[in-house]
Amino acid sequence: MQVLIANHGAYLSGIATTLWLCLYSGVLTLVVGTVIAGFRVSPLTPLRAFGTAWVTVFRNCPLVVVLFFMAFALPVLGLNASYFVFGTVGLALYTSAFVCEAIRSGINSVPAGQAEAARSIGLGFTQTLGLVILPQAVRSIIPPLGSVLIAMIKNSAIAGAFGVGGDLYMTGTRLSSAQGEAVVPVLIGVALGYLVITIPAGLLLGYVERKVAIAR
Amino acid sequence: MRTGKTTVAALAAVTGLLLTACGGGGGSTEDSKEFTAPVAENPSFEEGTTMAHLAEQGTITVGTKYDQPLFALKGLDGEMRGFDVAIAEIIAGRLGIPADRINWQETPSKDREKYIRDDTVDMVVATYTINDKRDERVDFAGPYYRAGQDLMVRADNESITGPESLRDSDAEVCSAHGSTPSERIREYVDNSRVVLFDSYSKCADALSNGQVQAVTTDDAILMGLVSESDNEFKVVGETFSEEPYGVGIPEGDVDFCEFVNKSLRIAAEEGTYQEAWNATAGRVSDRTPELPELRSCS
């Protein structure tokens, strides 16, 4: 336990880096995931095809491959950014496939009559989706979406291996390997660090779930 | 399925790009094995010592790295090459064990003390810097080489001339996570500008792509990277640390330590030490190192 107390500064900065990485990624992935889910249920074939391809690629590629591609292939193709940006975007794109599917399952759970009613009063596709379907879908997608986002927080450890300096997991590696601290207490500290992020995230999701629930 | 073609095309595009990305860093400078350590015939050792045990057994397990160009690299043909490998072969040779009777055990930096302490290996020769913290848990013979931390930049970079020049710049510096150099460089640049990967070849890619402006680690490793880069990189300035590489052996085995030191001394006198260097790391370096002053075993 002494390791945790002596190195609390390193742990805190590790938690902060992981938290920022996940906040940016989380927002980006929700936006991208929603848009792609919209594509997948759209009446336009090219959009549907694009959505399906997107999900197929990102859901089936290991995250390591996506991040490797971001960090090492994009610069070769002339696209340069910091590793933090690459890590954030890579994590967001990968997660967006899962977010998309969670949202799509929510959309499909809304009875078809709702969409038909919206169409019959003259709403377009975007209006139907945004004003009628999604608000109802949200209720059933919060639990799976929460799991996806918490998985993303834990996946963010992989971004640490691709140049994103000083995230929580890498902080652990640094303490144990370079500074010669005993491995097990250091990793217990890392696990506690992730819990500090994921447990409040879970509580927040539970709160949101209760807020959007309809009283039955 | 209407979307099938798009999917396949997208996958193909991604795969193709990945292959391009991976194709870079390959290629080894060491194509053939040119160093053979002399093997003693029927050496005799005092009963009960580690040497007597190993000589009788006729084989030795050596922990080393498998991915360190010029020092210890396992080729695709399974052949071990490099200066660390040669040093291990010299020591084994003094025990009467030829190179093909050595069991190599891959030993990443973080497992070195552990493998020695639980007898997984008989000794470790793996760019293993002697320092006090490690000395508490294992013993060191040697050092057989004196490396130092240095900086590698792109050949056309004139602004970075040494660690001090990093202080006022906004350059990002790459190193391997968990390494001593990655800690020491933080004296010169702040944490947010240290980029860490699991291997130095990724750092070289990052340097080549312009994501980082410098790579830092022991000069010996940097020389290996420069040699594989087609003059794209260069090493700048003077070394700014001392990294004496030792042979890691079990705690308290003074006889074995003295035997290793004696083997190194004889190799230096006979010229096999220099031969070993010239056949490995010496290929990309103009200088031939002298055997550093050995530590006393106690």
C-alpha cells in the first residue's frame, strides 16, 4: 500500500489522462455512433451500405489494429496529429460500431406504428428519427450503451501502448518496470484507479436511466 | 447481399494500408554468423562450484533479449546474433560448452532479476545495466561494455544537439516504457512530451513519420537503429549517462562471478573480445571498445 501513497501524484495524473481520453472519446463515439445508426436505418441504400460497412470493419477489427493504423499508417499517408488525438479518435471509431448497434436495437424496439404516424403527419426521415423514434429508443438503449462505454474506459488502456503518454495503465508499467516497485501492489493501484472512474460512471448511467424511464 | 462488395472493398483497403505500414522497419544488418568463441577442452573446476556443475552438465541456460539489433537478436532462422550473444558464448566456451549447446531463454527487461532468482537461467546477458537497486537482488560480473544514454534525431535536424537543447524546445522524445532512459529524459523534458512505446523500432517509425523529434536510449541500441535506417537518422551529442552492462548471476555466487570476470579478461587479452565486437556491434561503429575495468566480486 505504501507504493500507492508514495506515488499518489503519478496515479492521479494517470487517472486524469485516462479520464480526459475517455471523455473526448465518449462524446465523439456517441455522436458518430448515432449518425451511423441513422445511416443503418435510412431508406437510402448507399447510406445503409456505408453504415453496414462501418460496423463490419470496426466491430471486427481488433482495437489494437485500429490504434496501430491510426498511430502508424495515417502519418505515412500524410495525416499528422498528436498521439493523444490518434488515440482518442481510434478509440471512438472502434467503440462507435458497438454504440451504433446498441442504438439501432433501441430504434428497432420502437413500434413501427410510431414511424408511420410521424410520416403521415408529414415529418421527414431526420425529423421522424430525431423527434419521434430516438427519444423513445433512448429508454431501452441506456443499459447496453452503458456497458459499451464502460468497456471503452477499460479499453483505453490499449491506447497507452500507442504513444498516449501517462494514462493509468502505463503509469503502472512505469512504476513497476522503470522505478522497480513490486508489481502486484502497483497493479492493485491501477485496478483501483479504473474503479474510481468506472463505478461513478456506472452510477451516473443508473441515474440517467431512472430519469428517462417512463413510469408504468 | 447488396452491401457485400462495399464491405470487402473497405476491408481490403484497410488491410492494404496496414501491410504498407508494417513493411517499414524490417531488414537485418547481420546476415551471417561470423563469430565463433573458442571452446576449452576438458576444463577442470573445483568440486561443488557452479562451473563444475555446468561443465559436467555440458549445457548452460542463458537469458537474453531476442529483439535488440546488434546486441541480441534472434533471426528468422532461429540463430542468435549480437554482442551479448557473443559474450555469453565466450563464457560458455571457457566452461567447455560449445555455442550449439547453449539454451537461450528470452528474458525481457522486467523479468531479468526474477529469472535469475528462481533459477530459470544460469546467467543473464541482456544489455543489463548494473545499478544499486538490481544489485540488491542479484549479483553482477563484468561490466563487459560501457554504454551511455544518447539521442537520435533525423539526419537533417540541426536544432537538437544534446539533452540540454531539448529544454527550451517543444520537441517530443520517444523511448520504451519501463526503461531507465525514459525516466532520465524527464529531467530535460516534461512528462507530456515523453512518448512511450513497447519497442524502439516503433520509436524509429514515429521519428521517421515526424511524430516525435528525438529518440532516446542507450547509444548501443541507437547505433543499431541508425544502421537500419539508410542514413535517415543520426546520433547526436555526447552520452549523458553511464550504463555499464553486466552479466547477471545469482546472489552470492562469488566463485562464478570471478570465473566470468576471468573469462572476460582472458577474452580481452586474446583478442576474442574485440573480435566479438567487430563481428556484431562493431559493424556500425568506428570504435572498438576496451574491456571496462571489472568490478570486484564480493
